[in-house]
Amino acid sequence: MSTTFNVRFWEIQKKAKRRRPYGVRWVTDTQEHSEWFANKAQANSRRSELMRAARTGEPFEVRSGLPLSEVKRRDSLSFLEFAQSYMDMKWPAAAATSRAGIVDGLSSAGAAFVKDGPGRPSVRELRRVLSWYLLPPPARAAEVPEQDAEIVSWLVRNSRPLYELTETPVIRDVLDALTVKLDGSPVSEKLYRRKRSALYNLLSYAVERELIPDNPIVRVKHSVAKGVDQVDPGVVAKPRQVRELLTALTYVGERDPDRGRRLVAFFATIYYAGARPGEVMGLRDTDCTLPDDGRWGELVLGETRPAAGKRWTDSGEAHDQRGLKHRSPKERRHVPIPPALVAILRRHIDTYGTSEDGRLFRSPRGAAVQSSTYGRVWQEARLYALTDAQRRSMLAAVPYDLRHACVSLWLNSGLPATEVAARAGHSVDVLLKVYAKCIDGQRERMNSLIETALEDH
């Protein structure tokens, strides 16, 4: 593309015999251009627009005579076309849960950034076809069901040009669309940040490809009501309550007595080792040091199998297979475990064995245990172990709360934050922020230390 800053304009010309008699004429280098309008006001407006672009130092394309921004807008890929190319680039290296998050964010943006007019599908319908058929690369080759084919066709025709997102009012409207759920209620701050991040990264890639001049999101002050990314103390179970919940698991399953029993060690590992459920799912016998003399053991965590859904994994299985969260692929985390967990794991291996690849936790058929399955088992255990009031509360409401209970216990036992962070796989900053409300019982001890220091000096 040949561009120039050498642009000259002539006065408005009138040719009475033309259907549009008022002409705007200008020259880029030595090439003449003209546009004709029905009235003089339109012609003056267009001439002023072109002259303003020249005065601000914008280059003009020699061949078309248009400012470069207009050329890019005219030739711009649609949002959908560019989002698909972006997903092609991101998909291979992204974790399954990241894929799902990116598609969710871009589906929300893409459903809002369409042309208006008759026959426009609902936002719910547009989001659905974007997330199911148009954005995930593996899904695009699949046949679209008849009831969705018309929606897909409409969206392909009416996705707006990507370049229009560089206009501040437009990007603000799209960001507004990210703040609401399908039912019109506001999304959480965490979900909004995730969706905004997906759109921000898409537009940064467009800047990298030189399709837009800058990332328009940085020009817009936009936010939602701030949430609190902190663990609520109400979810944290005491050690006695956890022991009762683990015992209650052995009563789950009238028709299949092993339904709850084979998951006792799974939940116990989340609690006693402070591990994430996905990390426990990837645990192998070779990762475990389990002495038989009542001493402490150790787990070496290096693989996580988060539940992501079959749509997002390369294997087609519901669980992805990745390294530790926010760590390099080969990094390992060594976690000492108390004798209580050592005994539970030894008993589990003796009773249920391991899979062919050494994994400790699997379904009776050898597959990874679905999060929906162990979630239902956990809810049944709560029915046995907790009072009516506790069951209605947030106490240990989901299996992940066992990890919160463990980390809170470590902190309140007086372990240094650096040691707790290392065991839990957090940075110290994140640890203290997330668990700030769960650190209690320390004030009197701290006051005593200060008093002692004051007396000594």
C-alpha cells in the first residue's frame, strides 16, 4: 500500500447536470480524486472531514485517496473473522480451562458487537452459537443443527468490522455488555475481569497485526463493583468437623457401599495436604512417600487434572492434563503430610490399588472421577455429618473448601507465611490477601510479643 502526506484540496465544485451536483475534489501526490453529493452541506462536511485527517498528520492512500484509517475500516476483517483467527493462534498452547474462559469472553463481546436490524437473534442465541460452533477451532468443522444454522448465517453476515472497535463509544458499549449476565443481573468482578482480559488480549493481537492503531480499552475508564477475592471464614470447617465429614463418606451409597469410601482418601488429601482437587486427581503412587511407622510422609505434586469439559481438551476427556497452576511444566511442589493422611492413603492403595499409570484416584472403570460425581458424594456426606443449620450454611459447602480449611489451619497454627505459601502453591502476597479474613486468634499473642519487646527496651 502506497501512502503519502502530500494532499491538496480544491474548492467545492458544482455541476448542475449531475444527479449529485456538488463535488469534493482533492489530490494525493499527483493522483486526482472526487466524491459527489446531493447538496452542498454534505459536500462541505466531507471536505472538512478529509482536511481534518490531513491536518492531524494522517497518511492518505495514494490509489484510493482515502485517509489510512478509512482504508483500514473499509478493508477490516469482521470481529468474528478476526476472533476466529485469534482462537486458531491461541488454542494449541492454551490450557483447557483457559480455552473455555477465552471463548466465554469473546462470545459475550461478539454477541454485542453486531449490526442492528430486523431478524436480529437474541443475545442468548448469539452467545450460544459463538461458543458452540464458531469460536472453538475443533467445532467449526462440525455440522450445525438446523435450528441454529440460520443464527450462524445471520451472525456471519452481521458481525461488525473489527476496526469500528477503535471508536471510544463503541468499545464502551461492548464493555458494558460484559458486565451483565443473560438474565440482566450484574456479573461478579472476577468474571468481568476475565471477560475483559479476553477482549483486551484479542485487541492487543490486532495491534500486533497492525490492523488497528492502538488498544482502545486503555482509553476507557470502565469497571464494575469490586468484589472481594477472599475466603469467607464461614466456609472453613474445624478439624473435628472435617473428621466427621470423612467418616460420613463411608455411609454414602446404599446400593454401592464403595461409592463414598473410595473417595475418603481423595477428600482427605485435599484437606491434609492443602491440595487442589485437580492436583489430587493427578497424584500417582510414585509421588507418595508413605512410611509405615507412624512418621510424617510427603507428596510430590507435579501434575494437575482440572475438570474442564470434553469440548475444551485435546484428548476429548472431561479432565485436562497440565502442570501445576501458574508454574513451569516441570516444576514440582513437595508437601509434608501428617501421619493421619499417610494411614488413609496406605489403606486406600491396599483396598483399591492404582490405575495402570499409577494414579490413586479413579472411577470403578478406571477413568478420572468426574467433578459432578465427587460433588454429589460430598453433598450426601454433609447430610450425615452436619446439623440442619450447618447444612444450610456455607460450611464446607464444596470440596474445595477443604483446601481453605487446611490453609487457614496452617496459618492459625503459627506457620510462617512463606512456608504456608510454599506448601499451598501460592505466592505470599496472594496467600495473605486471599486468607486475610481467616487468620484469627493471633491478636492476643501479638500483643503479648509487643509488650515483652517494650519491657525489654
